[in-house]
Amino acid sequence: MAKEFARETICVQSGWKPGNGEPRVLPIYQSTTYKYETSEQMGKLFDLEESGYFYTRLQNPTNDCVAQKICELEGGVAAMLTSSGQAANYYAIFNICEAGDHVIMSSTVYGGTFNLLTVTMKKMGIECTVVDPDAPEEELAKAFRPNTKCVMAESIANPALVVLDFEKFVHLAHSHGVPLIVDNTFATPINCRPFEWGVDIVTHSTTKYMDGHAMCVGGAIVDSGNFDWNKYADKFPGLCTPDESYHGVTYTERFGKAAYITKATVQLMRDLGSIQSPQNAFLLNIGLETLHLRVPRHCENAFAVAKFLEQHEAVAWVNYPGLPGNKYYDLAQKYMPNGTCGVISFGLKGGRKAAEKMMDHLKLAAIVTHVADARTCVLHPASHTHRQMTDAQLVEAGVAPDLIRFSVGIENADDIIADLEQAISSIEK
Ligand SMILES: *Cc1c(COP(=O)(O)O)cnc(C)c1O
């Protein structure tokens, strides 16, 4: 599209652009492979001299249309889909780091990302320093080393609901000559576009609001195109020096602003193979078509639920960054003035026991591991995802033993509140 459309229009119209007589709806290119007339044409594809599809592990037309839509939603220059949010975060970091390098990461990131960096990538020789995102910039700056290659954080942390101070983190990363990677899963580009604040790379677990129906696990990486890799060429040899596995192509020279995503596609996706299935990309696209309608409704309902919980005498505390008085309210107003997300956490005065009992009485809200889809759902980390930990370990991990994670759906808010009300009143009985 020549003119930049508003996000609502991008959700509905971007990506698939049918030609005359072609299907109106994005087709599922359910094909592993693509036909060519001559052997020479195929050879040029393998040398990256011409662009074209040759094998779905690298690229698929259905996936590319959906990646293009997400790219436009974020206001980036290039994007790719991955099989999961985990794969997206792994590729986003591994694309610019190798054994001997170092990453700085916010302590409040999603548990899967925390493990990826502190356990699995550590085994690959990539060190990670975990920092408190609320620490002053001078304090955070002490974490940098000569081999630091990027800073990683989340726009709204899952499940801590910490809102990132974008300006502080952008300044921190750029004053040390490295890009800032932000996982924008919870805010979505409907509520927050990190590139507008100077973030360089955005990742997504599309499994959450983007899909929105709890149908498909998926991920995406988007590049702003703004980080000047060549300025710090010594730090990023993978992008700025020849790749012998492609007859000496230098990605920044040949692909300009598309260098980062091109490398992640033709090198990491080629060798590690976490492609999203075209069938899943098709379903993701349907989710994206209504993202701009669902996200405001999630936020509206979550706000109503948070207000209800806040005044309830059996509730000990409520954490929702959209609630005035919340520690992150001002940051949320600044960076996501139209809303934050649909996820709330809270604790009951009766503690852990009361939490378990209350959840068993919920009728509308289902107990599931998932978050951020159309149906209201609930999880008690101390009894589920973190159940092997003692109460002391839970507190250390930032997960209070009484913490209930409540993912507010797009049903009628009064029905969700009535369900909570009857479940909470059942504790006393
Ligand atoms: C769920 C989630 C992930 C992991 O995504 P999967 O699609 O489950 O692999 C990463 N980051 C955040 C913020 C998430 O919520």
C-alpha cells in the first residue's frame, strides 16, 4: 500500500493483495515446494541472486502475507513468522549473538524467555545478565560488557504486568551501541507501537491476542530497519561480513534495511527450521482481521473487573496497569494511552487456600494454562505453572503464592464480574 493506513484498516486489508480473478481470501499455499522452468533459475534462488519461493522451510506465500500484515501493524520494514513465540525470541537474539556474546534482559520477562536465555542459550555459550527494569539508568548501565550484543524486555511483562519505560531502555541500549528487542505480545500493536519510541526489533507470541481464539501456537519477528548495523560492524560480524554458507553474501550490503530479517530467514530458518505452518498462518490472519475490535474490548472488560476487585472486601490486592494508583499507571498512560491488556493479577485475603477454593467455583472463567484469548480464563501459578516451588521460592521469583492470573475475555463484563462474585463469596462457606 502506497499510503500508510490506520491500524484498523491494516488489520482487515493488508497482506494478501489479489490480482484480477484471484481468490478474495488469502489462500493456504499448502505446498512444501515450488516449480521452476529452468535449472538456472533455481540455482539463482539458492545463491540469493533472485528472490522467489523454493522450499516452505524458508518461505511460504501464505506466511509472507501474514508477516507483511504484522509488519505494517508495527510500522516496520520487514517481518517473518515463526512456529512459536519461543522460536521468535530465540531467533531474534541468536540472529545477532553467538558463543562468547552477552545479553542484558529484564527480570520480569515471561518465564519461557527467562529459561531460554538463562538455561538453554547459556549452554550455547551466550551469557545473560538479568536486570531490574525499574532500576535507574546509571544502575542498569553497569550490566554492559564489551561483548554485550542486545537488550531484551517486554512492553507489558507476562504475568508481572510491569510496563516498560521505553525511553529509558532505548537510551540505555543505544548509548552502548546495541539494539533493544521488545516482546510486544501483551500490548499488541493496537495499544503500543514500540518502534515509535525507538525500539529496534519487536517480537510476538502470536498465540495470544493476535490469534485471539486459542487455536494456534505461533510467533513473529519485526525489524524497524532503524538500527545501523554497519556503524557497529565489529559487534555484528554475522550481518556485516560475508556469509560463507551463501558464497560470501554480506547481508547489510546486499539487503540494506531488510538485512536482519533476511539473515534470520535464509540462515536461521534454513538451519533450525521453526517455520509456522501455512494452515496456522491462515488462521492467524483471521484473528488479525478483528484484533482492532477485540483488544479495546479486552481492556474495557479488564478495567471493569479490576474496579470490581479493587472495592471487594475479600480481595487483598489488585495489579492492573490500567488502574489509577497502580505503580505503572503513569508509564501505561504515556506509552499505551488507549489501553494496556486484558490480563489482571490479584490476591485474596484468605491467601493461597482461598485462591484455590475460589477458582474451583468459577463457572464462566475456565482454568487453563493459556492467556489472552476471547474466553475469560484463570490460572494460579503457585498451584500450576510454578507448583514445584516453595512459598519462599515463589516470592523470590516474583510470583506471590496467592497470585491469581485472570485473563479477561470479550464476553459481557457483568457476566464475568458475577462469576467472580459468586466464586469469591463461596470461600466463606
Ligand atoms: C506466551 C509468550 C511467549 C511464548 O510464546 P509461545 O507462542 O507460547 O511459544 C513469549 N513471550 C510472551 C510475552 C508470552 O506471553
